[in-house]
Amino acid sequence: MSVSYLITLYNKEEFIAGVVDAALAEQATTGGEVIIYDDVSTDRSAIIVQERIAAHPAQAGVARLISGEKNRGVAFATNFLVDTASKPYTRLIDADDVLVKGSTSHLQRLLRQHNLGFIHGMTTEVGNYDYDLEKQPFTECFVIVNPLRRILRHAIAGASPSLFETAVLRKALPLPEYKRRTQDFLITLRVANNNARMGYINDVVSIGPSDRTGNNLSAALAAMFAEMSRDVALDGPGLPLAELRYASRRYAARTAKYFRRRGQSKLSPKEKLDLWRWQNLAWFASRQDCIARLTHTADLLDRDRDVMVTGPARPI
């Protein structure tokens, strides 16, 4: 069954040609459509997309570029694309991620074999990959026993390495349009909370740029953690209380670790005690207290980022 390949695009001229070519190669195998939404790029991204579509005349009518009237952000673009999609399966693609050739067919086969609504593989970075993509087995799929807990612990995101049943994906939308960093995390959080069966494979299915931020608790990563905390707080009223308590513990611990490692912006004694208390006692908190705690945790991370940005330069 065919797949909607959906690409959100804003100022990715250095990557987008390869991304579109790879999506068209996948479409030639699975059938379906390739839809690119350009969020008013100010570089040559849209022109390059048109050139790459024209370079594949055999797939005329399969791929199309939709240009926004004003910049509205990646969450709006995602909402729009998923609403536009017409195929039973969807692969959301970041505009700097190249899909591994043939990976969608394998994901689709395993998703159907295990009766899943969502499946994800691994992604890797250009230059950090030392084995042949085409020699991967794509045979073993692991069904996730507790998807919500796994997402809260490991921040599984539903972008390029993933495949959705379109109907399952639509239940997770719309996303708040102010989301800028963690829209993929919020999607998978909602898919899990809607009781969709989820699984993963240990094969690499997408390749991203080699300059992404690593897991070093940098300011950029702190900003992402802050937004993830707010994502969980946003959906907190509908999450199981046990998982909300777990998230409160985990994000308090992550925030404490951030401040210990950076050693730049100091917490007050009360803030340190609060973080310790939530790491150890959040199992007994009420729903509203957990939501308030997650919001406060995000505020602490944002406060330190603001100090870092406006104050003297400091090493990360």
C-alpha cells in the first residue's frame, strides 16, 4: 500500500536536493506521493525542489511543492501536510535527512506484520557510518511493551526514521503552532497515549547532517529539554498519572544534571532542594503538582539559557 512522503522545508538549500531525490526513489518502490511544504524559505530551497522534481519526468504528478504565504513554523507545516496526505501510510521527513534506499518497504512490511500503528528505525550522521546500508537485515522488529514510558525516557521522535499509519498519525494532531523544536516528540507521545501499537528496529533508515548537537547538555539541548517538559505538561491532563509522575522525576533529574555539568548559572538552595525532592518524591505527587513542576523545570532551563545568551560568552 502506498505512502505519503511529507517534507517540511525552510532554508535547507544545502540538503534539500538529496532529500527530494531520496524520497522520490522511495516512492518509486512503494507508490504514493511526495509533498513538500516550503515555509517561505529565503534561500534557494524552493527553486532546488522544483529543479529536482523536473529531473524526474517519469514521476510527473507524483511530487509537488506547496509554498506558504507567510512563515508559520514547522508545527503548522506538519499539520498542513498531514491533513493534505492521501495515502494510508505516512513518512514525515526533515529537510536535511536522506532516507536510506529501500527502508520504507521494510518498515511497511514489519509494521503490517506486527500490526503496529507506528514503527521507527535508527538514524545516523554523514561521516559517522562505517558499514554498508544495503547489507542490513531488516528482519527483527521489537514491539514496545510500554510506549509512553519508553518515549518519556528515551525521547523517541516520529520524523525521518519512522513510518506511521496515517489514521494513527492524524489522531495526534493538530500540534500547537508555537512548537519549534519538539513537534516530533509530541507526536509520538500522543500516538502512544492513544494506545497505538508501536515498535522499532535496529537498522538505520535515515541519514542526517554530521553537525547536529550531541548529547552534551549544551544550551541548545537544554532548550529542547525545556520544550519537552512543556509538551508533557501540556498533555498532562490526559496522561496516566504514573507516567506523569515518572516524567516529573526524569525531567527534574535531567535539569539537575544540566546545572551540575554547566556549572555556570547557580541554583538557589531552595531550587536545589526542590529538584532533589522531585527526583525522589514525585511518585506521590498529584496531577496538578506534576504539571506545575514540569513547567517550573522548563522555566529553570530557559532562565539559564537567557543568562548565557545575554551575558558573557562561556564554554559549553
